[in-house]
Amino acid sequence: MASNDWFEKDFYATLGVQKNVSDAELKKVYRKLARQYHPDSNAGDAAAEARFKSISEAYAVLSDPQQRAEYDQLRAMGSGARFTAGGAPGGFDDVFGGMFGGPSRGRPTAGGFEDIFGGLFGGGQGFPGGAGAGFRGGPQKGRDQTAEVSLEFATAVAGDTVQLERQSGRPLTVKIPAGVADGQKIRLKGKGEQSLTGGEPGDLVLTVKVRPHPVFTRDGLNLRVDVPVTFVEAALGATIEVPTLGGEPVRLKVAPGTPSGRVLRVKGRGVTSAKGTGDLLATVQVAVPSHLSPEAQKKLEAFAKTLPDENPRDDLLLRARG
């Protein structure tokens, strides 16, 4: 049905064509003008945007046989004609009403989005990449989504396949690579938000949170563990068992006179990842008895009298004075 303000607008003049213009010529002229005044080619130019809307409105009417016939009849009546019932507001919103969920006011929508913009940028199906490509130079990639995944320490070191529950309720199977670290991000291509313009889906970016282990800590690709030894073992030397992550303990030699804080290295028993394999670093911690029997105390005092009269902190105090 005709719009109230059609009699005030000369759509033929807007497009620069004669009243008897053919459909093919009309489409050709429209595409040329639309390219020239499209908002993407005239960013921030309000005049160009207004011109584009006028061109789009004119083409929407003249390209539809029924609306074109109504428009020609209305224009033939002269400026005294008015439509007061059932009319739909003119302009850009009216032209596209119904295409994007708005009311169509009971009249056709000029063949739809693909017809209006078909081949405008040389795609043959609307915008480049299809009718849903959007105004910004073709299909746009869907938005990336973010999520967190919490892993046990051993799972992060060894790698595993885990199931994630998405907001949609659909589970997502994710392969966790071996050696992933706390705070590391894993990008899952194409697992993000779907594109609204026919482009490829966005990505899902997972931030890994690794739960602490009661024994081991990460140091790059190395694993660290504190190993208590007795005073006697440290003083006289010993062979001790040291735990490994996910495997049998290894036996290490503690040399006589080993001080607290010395690091014993086990090659190749650290974290394995695409970057290589680390080591297991066992830090010796001399465990001092918290309670001594009277007999043990007497023997220790007797032992202390046999030691050289020296202060192990003398060098520390000297260096601290600078």
C-alpha cells in the first residue's frame, strides 16, 4: 500500500532515471549510486548517509512492480492527494521494515535484502560472501568467547581430554596438551560465537587454572620437591628415596656433609611438553629433631665439644657489613 509521503518524493529524479526506465537499467543505476554513497565508503559523512537512504527508499519502491504502479498512480493524482488509512511511514526504516523483524505494514519488502543489495559489491549474492555479509566489507568472524578450566596438577603436566559444559548445555570435548601451565591460554579455533553475517565462527579462549600439588611445584619445565633428611644422613651421607610425579620413587645419594638447601637433580623426570623435557630438582632440607631424650642430649653435647671452634655465620656477618 502506498505511503503517505510518496507524492512529495520524486523517486525517478532521486535515481536520475526516466519514468519508463527498464528494470535492468534501474538496477544498474541503483548499484552505481549505492556504491558511491554507501556509509562504508563515506564514514562520518551524514549527507552521504542521507543520500544513501533516499536512494535505497527509491529503489525499494520502483523495483517492486506493485509499489511502482501504486506510486505512478499517486503521482498522477497531483499534490492534493493524501492517504490517511493503512499508510506506512516512508523512509529508510519503512523500506527495510519486515526484513529484520519489523512490521511490513502489509506491503512487500522490495524483494528482500538479497534483491536490494544483490551484487552491490560484485558478489552476485548480496554483499561479498553472501546475503548475510553485513555492511563492513564482507562476512565478519563471530566473536571470541572466553572461559576458565581448572585442572589437577598431574593432569596439567601429563595432558588429558576433558569435558566442558557450555552455556548452551552442549558438552565440549577439549584436548589439554601435556605441560600446560597455570595461567596459560588455549585457543580453540571455531568454538566461539557463531557469526551473524555468514562468516566463520569465533574462537574459544580457555584460561587454565592449575590446582596446587601437595608435594611438587613447577619451575618452567622442571619439577621441584623438598626432601627432608635427618641430621645424621646429611652429616654421614645416605641413599634416600625421592618421589616422582606419577611414577615410582627414585633413589638418590646424599653425599656426606650435605647442607640444607643443596639441590639434587634427576634428569628427564620433569615436565614434558612440545618445548622439551625438564628435570626433577630435589632440594635437601635437613630435619632437626624437635625433642631429644636426656641421653641423646648428653651425647649431642659431647659430640659438639669435639667439633672445631668456629662460627658458620662469620662470613655472613662480614659480607653484611659491606
